[in-house]
Amino acid sequence: MAQMLIFYGKFSGPLKPMTFPIFEGQEPSQVIYQFKANPPAVSFELTGETDNIFKIQPDGLLYYVRALDRETRATHNLQIAALDAHGATVEGPVPITIEVKDINDNRPMFLQSKYEGSVRQNSRPGKPFMYVNATDLDDPATPNGQLFYQIVIQLPNVNGVMYFQINNKTGAISLTRQGSQELDPVKNPSYNLVVSVKDMGGQSENSFSDTASVDITVKENIWKAPEPVEVLENSTDPHPLKITQVRWNEPGAHYSLADRDKLPIFPFSIDQEGDIYVTQPLDREKKDSYIFYATAKDEYGKPLAFPLEIHVKVKDINDNPPTCPSPVTVFEVQENEGLGSSIGTFTALDMDEENTIHSVLKYKIVSQTPQIPNDGLFLVEEYSGKFQLAKQSLKKQDAPQYNLTVEVSDQDFKTLCFVQINVIDINDQIPIFEKSDYGNLTLPEDTAVGTIILTIQATDDDEPFTGSSKILYRIIQGDNEGRLGVDTDHHTNRGYVTIKKPLDFETAAFSSIVFKAENPEPLVSGVTYNASSFASFKLIVTDVNEAPVFSQDVFQAKVREDVAVGTKVGNVTAWDPEGLAISYSLTGDTRGWLKIDPGTGEIFSVAPLDREAESVYRVQVVATEVGGSSLRSTSNFHLTLTDVNDNPPRLAKDYSGLFLCHPLSTPGSVIFEATDDDQQSFRGPQFTFALGSETLQNDWEVSKINGELSTKSATLGRDFTFCTCVDGKCFRPVGSQEGRPTVGMAVGILLTTLLVIGRYSYVRMQPCQALKHNIYSKPSYEASMMKEKVTQLLCPSYGSGTELGGDGNIQVQRYGL
């Protein structure tokens, strides 16, 4: 019988507990393992959950004779024992576990062939309202049992828009955003969906599938804002009072209210049935309406739908009496006015709601003092409050003043108010100027605004301190720009001509100004203003030499710092009010970088610019009249210099005081800081690292650690010897050998030829190999100092009398990008 050997680790071995994974559905008579017997064992015995599938030969060959089915049994627990020639157990039994591995040999199946559900219109998109479920007998921990749901068909399909969606892992069906907005039970009361389920996560062409039908009924949304509510103000009924309600489409919702206006006291509440209450009496005169929101949330506190806007109007009751507009209302009436002439309108106030029976007011005159020449001289319209002359014209000699008591009433209240009517002289006299020509007035154009330049006077013979005798002055000619104004002293009727806007010789050197004097009260019929009410004067404005004017307070420009000498870097402009020529010059050019063309205002560089010396160069520009009084004015010129890479990196400190010791016992370290005077990018300095000579490259190497760190390693030649140190100090006499550099020179070369990658570099010396150059050939103080520097640099912790040896290198760590 042909058998396929399946190797699980080693194919054979001694009897011990083992686990074998085997895929279901494999061809029968497959060899699993060859157990070896140890004397006196001569055969093996198999027991346990064999299901007549698993067999073992006397020589220990374990195999199975029928295909395995994971859905029948996922694990077979077996025991194997070793027997001697008499059938007695000499070893074991030991547990043998067969794990049946899944293959995709089962199709998913819906639990129902047809599902039914319902959804309310305007339900929240994405919130499930029903589920479809399928099962697959394959292992759910493998792709074979991972199910993928999708909607295949939606009927009706309105304009190709999907109103429903399904969670492809859970089978939860919900509305899409468009479905939430557009579903309407009147248009389409029901929908049918065809839903499919696939195994293999829906990602394989060989996956199995099944379909089911889903019928969905669309129900009317009952989550709707109620009609606006009216609440009677100052109610004496027990509170809280139910005023309206809201209902979510399904039971179990949690309701709450949100105050739109963030009132200090919010007089409404809602219970968990959705009933809304007013919790205290309301006062319409304090607040006549309320708008707030009702929300419904699920048990997790998530909104079930959009909040509903609740409108409450506070209904008025007549709880406010009429009020007078002031303690006394004063009207004026000219004598000799005709019957029915309007005197004025009296308007009382009522805090109750406008345009309701509660705020309709009625007016009635209840007394007149004095009653001369008769009572009832005045009439008030009952609802408008308009006062009129009722019987005859008035004469001031009869009575200059009348006092009336007026009753104002609404539906329930009455209030007494007081009206005073003054009888004034008729306006039958016109204002007359004391003179018609005020002559010539010469002023310089720089006369200050607010200066009084002329006093004018007219008189009026009507009753003093009335609208008939009060005089107002107007400029009616010669001042279209409104540079002048006239202020009136109401006690003397004197007029003061004042400068309201600056005078300007260049635009208005001569003006003929005409005034008119008039009363605020209209003249009586047959009387008109004549030449006596007009006057004039001549205004002559003299020129004042003014300094040049710059078009800007600050002129700005920007150039690269490496622009060639002679490059135009900017320009300024100014003009002279008198039209004189202008000469430009510079002040404050402390570095001597710039020059200006005196005639055009163009500015040029005359020396190399340097951003590192001054990134924004500020100078003053002077504009001077050519001729005249040589007046001048000043503006500012700011030149921004943009950076170019014109500075090399350099060490930020002096490191010449460092030295090396030997022998090295632990790594030492030195931090080198580098800098660059150019403008840095947002990532910091961008330096490279290199060794300055071929000799150094033989002894030192640079290796990149990552994007920000680098390591510089060095294997020093065996011809270098460094000083012996005791307590961190180098004291052994050192001399130099002809043709070879001293330690100080070597350290200097090393330090000055390292261009550091970042702003900081970290140097570490580990036990070094073959540093044998003898720097001790002749004693000198200089050699002793160099010896200390070398010691401090590489091996500060080494003792004396030992030459460096072993495998060593120097590492430089990069920081600060």
C-alpha cells in the first residue's frame, strides 16, 4: 500500500507525549509518526479516541485509515503504550494529541431564508434596526469561517441611491444618510433587499455563499416637534404643569431638555415618558417666549435622532396698568392757530402685549386749568392721544399756559397723567443781520481746526427763548467742502464761525461765503425771509510753505545678502505740496551699505551685504525741498536680507585643553559643539562629517547610526604612545621625535579636521589597539602638558606606566538635528 509520509518535525523517535496537526479531508492511510521501542518493549498499543481511524503497527508506525473531519471531532486524544513479548506494558501509556486543522469544506447558511423588519423614517443613519445571521461550520478562527455580508439588491431602487447598508461583519442593517433623509412611507411603504453572505471573508474567488430575502416596512416617524405651545402667564395652578410631549419611535429612550438661551433658571422639565412640564409661573413682561430642545438618547447616551425644537409662547394677561411717558408732557401752540389745529400727540405706555385688548388705551381730558376764556378749549382723540384746539384760537394775554389732567385707561386699569400746553407768540418776525457784509478775512492755510475766525449776529423780535425767536445759521454758498461751520449761542443768538476742516491754499485760495439766518419754527403765512436774513464775507487763504510728504511712513524691500554691489534694492517716493523739486538723502547708514539717487529716490547697494551682521537693515530717508525754505521730512527704509550659505561650520568652543591618557580601562567621552552663522532651517543645522587627511582616514572611520546619530570610530596605529596618568593627571616627561608630530599637534589635527554632523558630537574612547607613537623621547614642559590633554580626551581613568593596547576605537555620537 502506497503511503504519503507527512513530517511533523522529526519523522521518528522515542515514545513521548506529542501533538500532531493534520488537515481534515486528507487521503487515508497517511503515516503520522514512527515510534521506536526500547527493549524489552517489542510492540505498541493504541487506545483513546481512535474512532477506528487511527492505527499503530507493532513496530510503532502510527497512521490513519480514513479522512478526518474537523466538524465531527476537532481533537483526538490518544494514548500509546509500549508492550513486551508477553503483552505487558513496559512504557507509557503517553498522551498523543491529534489536532484536526480546518479546510473550507462547509458553505455559510442563513438561519432564515426570509427576514422581516421595520424602520421609522428619519431614523439615525448607521443605527441598526435589524440583523440577519448566518453560520458556517468551518473554524471561525480561520478565514474559512469568517463571514462577509453585503446587500446585493434593493427594490425599489430610486435613482440608484442605496437607502440601506449592512455591516459586513455583524449583519446589522441600518439606514444610509440619504435613507435617513429621504425614506417616506407615503411614497414607498416597503422595500425588499437581497442579502448575501460569503466565507473566506469575501476575499476569495473560491469562497462559498448563500442569500436571503429581507422585507422592510417603512413606518411614519413620530419623533416630531410638537406644535408651538401657549402658557398663560402668572398662572396660579399647581406646578409643574404638563404643556406638551414628545415620543421616540421605540420604547426605552432617555429624554432630556437643552436650554438654547442658557437661562439662569430654566423653567421646564421632561420625564422619561417624554412629557414636558413648566415648573413655575412665567411672566410675559420679563420673557415672552422660550425656545429649547428635546433630545432622545439610547442606553449608552448616544443620540437616537436630531433634537426637536420646542417653542413656548407666554400668553398675556392684563396685569399692568398704563403708565405716563413723563411726569409732565409739554406741548407748544402758537397764538391765533385755527380751530382743529394739531398741538401734539400724547402717548402713554402699557407693558402688556402689544396689539391685544390688554394694551389698547383710551384717553380723556378730565380737567383744564385755568378755564380762561372757557373750559373745554382742548380736545384729545380717544384712541390716538392727538391733542387739538377745540373751540377758538388762543391769545397769550388770556393765559400763557394751560395744565390738563388726562385719564388713560385700558380694559381693567386707569391712570392720571399731566399735560402742559404753552401758548407762544406767532413767528411773524424774521431774523435780521446786524450787517450784511463782514468784509475780508485773511488766514494762513495752517490755521488750526477748531479756531473761531468770525463772530456774526442777527436779532429776532419774536418772543424770546421760543422757537419763533431762536436763530440758526447756515452757510449756503462758497464752502462746498464743508471747511467752515457756525455754532449758535442760544442765549444771545450770536453765531461763531469755526474751522471744521483744514484750509488749503492750493485748492481754495479765495472764497465768498454767504450765511442765512432762520428760525426753527415756520413763519406765519404771508411772511418770508428777505435780504435782511443774509450776510457774507470774503475768505482769503494765504500759502504756507509745507514740507515734502512721503507716500509711506515705512518703505520695505527684500534682497539676497549676496546681491552684487550696485544692485537696486528699493526706492522711495515723496511730493512737495508747493510743487517744488525734491532731493533725497540717507541718514543712519551706519554700515555704509547703501546709497540713494537724489533725484529719483532709487536705493542701491554700495558694499557687500551680510545677513549675519544685520538681518534687517534700517535707515532713514530724508526728502528736502530744492529751493524755497529747504524744508525736509523723514521716512524709514527697511531692507530685509535673505540668507545664503556663505559661512562654514566651526567649533563653538576652544577644545585645545584636552589630552589623552593610557592605558584605557573604561570608555571616556568628550562632547564637541559645532555651530554655523547662517540662518538655520526648521530641522536645525545640516552639517556633514569628514576626516581631514588620508592618515586620519586610515586610523579613524565614520559610521552612520541613523538619520540623526553618527558614530565615528578610530583604530589608532601601533606607533602612538600616550602619557601615563595618575589620579587623572599626566606628569611623565615627554619629548618629540624628529619628523613626527607631537601629541599636541596630533590632538589639534584631530580636533580641527572633524566637521561635526550635528550641533553636538559625542566622542567616546574604548580600549585602544596599538597606540605606540613615542612622545616621551625628551623631557619638556610642553610635552607634559600635551600628555595631560591627550589623557583627558581619551582615557582619563587610566593609571600610570602602561602603554595603550588591545582593540580600541573612538566613537562620535551626533545630536541636535
